[in-house]
Amino acid sequence: MHAGFDYLMRTALAAIDLPEIMLIVGLLVVFVLLVIFLKFFKLWIQSYFSNANISLFELVGMWLRKVNSTEIVQSKIALVQSNLPVETKDLEAHYLAGGNVGPVVRALIAADRARIPLDFATAAGIDLAGRDVLDAIQTSVIPKVIDCPDPRKDKREVAAVAKDGIQVLARARVTVRTNLKQLVGGAQEETIIARVGEGIVSTIGSSETHMSVLENPDRISKTVLSKALDAGTAYTILSIDIADVDIGQNIGARLQADQAEADKRVAQAKAEKRRALAVAQEQENRAKVVENEALVVLAQAEVPKAMAQALREGRIGVMDYFNMKNIEADTEMRKGLGESTPSDGDNPIE
């Protein structure tokens, strides 16, 4: 089979002359170059007349590296027109790293127009960190206002309690500007809101009365602003303005009422404890009375036995026994007569 294939190839090559083969190869090369030239001709013309200095071979290299040549060329033209020295390879590297070349270039141009120092490496790093570098530049030019507390979390005001026990509700508006040097790794809006809220609570809590807060609400903003709350954050605080101050509940009175209720329950518990101890003591005394009565009954039961023993042994006589009985009967009769005697002022019974 291989021998037959070789024979066919030799026959075909023998049928075609060498100049014809070179002509076909040359035509193919010319066709490929023509296709590439037509594909990138428009971009090359734009680059050439804009002094972007991007050659046709560089455009082909971008195509082979799967780089969006249109975005690179347009970005480089914008940088050249703005007199910003950025190399084409830096733009390609940022694109291959997954960055957004267009927003980074627009941010560089905006920073240059606003006289904000920003180089390509810093802008690319901010973009690769997942931050919107163009929004950061815009915030540096036009300060941003942050509400404290965050209305997106269904909390309208910061609640704090003055020393007189009255709750004060405050709402602040913080004006910030982006700090480009700390944009990567710096704390975000949540930290600013938390720190400002903490400062408001601390300032109101240190006030003697709630009236002093209502009289001078700017005291809150001045005290909070003096604490350098923007340290370590991606923003620089320009101002803190108290937008609203309201009176809440009387927390001190409610706490005193709760404390009084708790004291009453403690006193009731102690009284119930003493009552239970008294009842237990009473029951114990009653048990002792019953026990003593039982002892008396036992002692009285021993009397007839002792008398019988004395009669048997002859220590007392029968007459002595009857005399004792007569004395007991006479005592019982006198006792009965004494109980039935009418009191003073009553008529005697006939």
C-alpha cells in the first residue's frame, strides 16, 4: 500500500513543474497576507495617523494571542491624544491578566484632567483588585455622601442615651472623597458608617442632658470629625453633618421602673420565705404540743397502774383510795359550780 502511495506521489510531482509549485505557494502566501492586511488595515491606519505607533505585525501578534486589538488600539490612541506615556505591551498585559483596559484608560485621562496623581500601574492594580477605578476617580473629583446609619439596612437613626436617661435619635450625612493610596486594602463604606455611628453614640452618651444635644447638634459632628475616623479606610472624610435629631424614649425612667419591679419581686419572695418559715415553725410547735399531750396521756395511764401496785403491796389502804376518790369528786363538783356561776349583772337561775 505504501509503495502504491509513493508511486502516485512521484507521478504527481513529475507531472507538476517546480516553478508552478513555487507560484502556487507564492499565491497562497500573498492571499494570506492580503487577508491579514485587509483584516487589520483599518486599525493600522487609525494607529498610524494617530501616532499610536502600533505596527501591522503587532496587530497580528495580538490576534494570535487572542487580545482584543480594537480595544487596545482605541485605548492607545486615547492615551496618545492625552499625552499619557503608556506602552502597548502594558495594555496587552493588563488585558491578558483579566483587567478592563477601557475603564483604566478613561480613569487615567480623568485623573490627568483633574490633576490627580495616578500612574498606569496603580490604576491597573486597583482594577485587578476588583474595584471600579473610574468611579474612584469620579469620587475624588466629586465627593460622595454616605448616610449614617445605612438606610439600606432598614435603620433610620442612630439611638443613644444621654446621662439624664433620655434617648436621642440622630441621623448624619458623611461627605467623603476617595483616597487612591489606600483604595486597595482600605476599609469601605461599612467601616465609615460604623465608626461614625460609634462616635455619635459616644458623644451623646457623654452629654449631661438631652437638651444640650438638641441645643448644639453641631457638637456631635465636631467631636466625631476630630477623631480621625477615616484612618485605614479608602476614603477621606471631608465633613460630618447632623441631618436630624429626635427625642426617643425615657430609657432612665423605664430602667428605674424595671428596677423597682424587680425589687418588689425580691421583697415579695423574701416575705413569702419568712411566711413559709413561720408556717413551718407553727406546724412544728403544734407537733410538739401533740407530742407533749401524748406524753401526758401516757403519764396519766400510769397512775392507775401505780395505785393498783400500791394496793397490792399494802402501801395504801382501801379507805385511802376511797378518800382520794371523794376528794376528786368534790373537786370536780366545785369546778362545775364555778363554771356555771352567773356573771355580774345577770339574774341568778332559780
